[in-house]
Amino acid sequence: MTPTLSLIFSIFFGLAGGIAVGGGVIALYIVLDMIPRLAQITRSYDKVHWYEGAMVCGSFLGTIADFWNWNIHGPWIGTGVVGLFNGIFVGMLAAALTEVLNVLPILAKRLHMQKYLLGLLMAMVFGKVAGSLFEWFVYRR
């Protein structure tokens, strides 16, 4: 295969894959009603366009940073702030998915643990926090 043809195929498949993944992510955001729910919780319905723009810009910037292997060096507190924001985002996404699918009540009912639902939820939260801290401080060394 010639280099030009290889480049054309790479561009085509890269764009097609990006459109497919981006469409899936946007569909997930729409199904989970993340932006309207965020506006409802914060009582800022007039700022919905800002939330949408922030999600699109964040996704775009994250993609560019991942492709070009950006490294930002700074004080440890900066890493903590970025980690906090990442954790908030992942937590919101997981909570929205759990809320939409009613995973916890169904799980508690099937395991006959209705009276232990709070303990099950706290075990999941502490397990996620412990796993994240292990990943950041032990595994990545």
C-alpha cells in the first residue's frame, strides 16, 4: 500500500471512529439527562448553554491532551485539584447512570438486602475511593 493511500485510510478510519465514539458519549449524556439534571440541581436553567459548551470544550481539550501526551508539571496541590474535578465528573456520571437504571434498589432486592441499602452504598463509595487512592499513590509509582 502506498503511503498516500495509507494516510487516506488512516484519516478516514480515525474520523469514523471519532464520530462513532463521540456520538456514543453524547447519546450517553442525553440518555442520562446530565445537563438538565445539573441545571436543576444548581437552579441555573439560564446557564445550560455554558454547561454544554464546557462539556464539549472539555472533551475536545482532553482528546488533544491525550493525543499529544501533554504533561503539566506543577505543585502537588494542583494535582489534587485536577484529581478532585476528575473524581467529581466520574462520580456524577456514575451516579446519573445508577439513578437512571435504578441499579442499587434492584441489586438490594435481588440480594435480599433492602435494610442494608445504605451500608451497600457506603461500601461502594469507600471501595471506589480506596481504589482511586491506591491507583494514584501506590500503583502509579
